[in-house]
Amino acid sequence: MLLFPVFYSDFGLAKGIWYSVFHSISAFCNAGFDLLGSRGKFSSITTYSDNVYFNCVIMLLIIAGGIGFLVWGDLKKNTFHFKRYSLQTKIVLFTTALLIFLPALYFFFCEYSNLGFSERITSSFFQSVTTRTAGFNSQDLSLMSDSGVAVMIILMLIGGSPGSTAGGMKTVTFAVLFLSAVTVFSRKKDVQCFKRRISDESVRNAGAVLFMYIALTIVSGAVISITENLPLLTCLFETSSGIGTVGLTLGITTKLHLLSKIILMALMFFGRVGGLTLIYAALPSSGDKHSRLPLESISIG
């Protein structure tokens, strides 16, 4: 009901209550659905882009739903004792903070220079938060530069955190892959984080998830680009939004033909259920093997 004062002043008591409840749930669940089409076709919350209070409430709800219920349980149990948090909670909180502030700096300096200072800050942070994977937009995305579109594609693919209402390959997957690269560059033996070792199985799973998301996004984007005769970057944005269950678009969704829409529906289903879940359900387990093949070195990179 934190949104009630805003909607009450615009729509009255009855609609104010209904709109505040609906949009609060939509934000917390990272759904991105809104009831503001009467203010402009597919306008989302662009009419509130200069309302700092409204944007902050929506962002906090998105973040709350996106960090995961396991993290909330850990926070409730250990309150502000950071050292007692599980490794997953530490990774989620740290990675989420970085993925909010760093892209916000990019949007502030490179995309929203035409806005007033207050709206510029609000829109920069909102764009950074909503791209993983809420689906609201407070600015016209079709006006973004190609670099801005590429940044949003990356954020949509990363998504939220495990056990949350958000989609994407998840923040922990991204963090594990980054730490794995750091381990290789520093020539260490084990992937480490916060004085804990991450298992090789977790690293392999993270690599498999990344490969699936990248491969499906690029292949699907290329098929849609060829089928619809549209720019590849625009189609990659669409497929990233689909597989990340984000819901953002550059304005081409309603113009797509049946094949492209089926591809996007399949991507949304895949992104919501999860790649590893589908693979484990579809493929039989090979069972424990007591023998291993001979080892031989190959060149990488």
C-alpha cells in the first residue's frame, strides 16, 4: 500500500487501492505488468519518471523479490551479522549491489544526459534495477543507444538470484563464472570467495547455464532477425527479454509473426523453469562411474 498516496491523487480511492495493490505485487514478483495503458499505449510507468518516491518504492519491491527467499531467511536469522551469513547470501548481496550501481553509473553519464538532475538519477537507478528482471520502464527504451541496449541485454540475461521471483541465469551463476575467470588469471588452484572454496561441480553447472542462455539467445535472435527482416541487436534484446522473463521490448513484439512469437514463448518457458531443471528432467542420469578415461592435456585460449 506504499504506492497508494500516488495512485489516490491520480485515480481516487477505489482505483487507488486496486492500483497500489496490483503494482506492488507486480513489482515484488518481478512481473512488470501494469494498469497504466490509459495514459498511453504501452506507457508502463513513464508518466511517473520524475516521481522519486514512486520509483524508489517500485525499486525496493523489485530488489526484495529478486534477491531470493533463502537470502531473506538468512537475513532474518542473522540480522546484521554479515560474517554469519551463508556464502550464497554474501554473493547475492554483493553481486546485486554491483549490478545496480555500476550500470546506473553508465545510464547516468551515457544515456540520460537530457534529463533533469533528480530525474536523471532516479531513471538511471530504475533502469539498472528493472532490467533484472522486473519489466517496468520509466523511459522510452527505443531512444537508447546501441551500447545502452547491449548493457540491458547483459543485465536481462543475468537476472535475479536463486530462489527468487526473478528470472535469468541468476546472480550467483554470474559471480561464480567471474570468480572462475579470476582464479585462472591469478593461477590459483581453487575458486574462492569470502574465504570459502566453491566446488568444481558448481563451476561446471554455471558454465553450462551460461552456454545454454547465450546459445539460445543468439540462435533465437538470429532466426527472428531473418524471419522478420529486423536488426539483429533489436531481436537479441527481444530474445534476452524472453529468456530472462523480463518483458521489456523495443517496440517490435506486437508486430512479430507467429513463428517469432512461438520462439519467444518457448524462451520464456525455458527461462522460468530453468535450464538445468529441464535437462535433468529430460535426460536420464548416467549413474556413478567407478572408472575414468585417460587424461590428456589440450590447449585453451
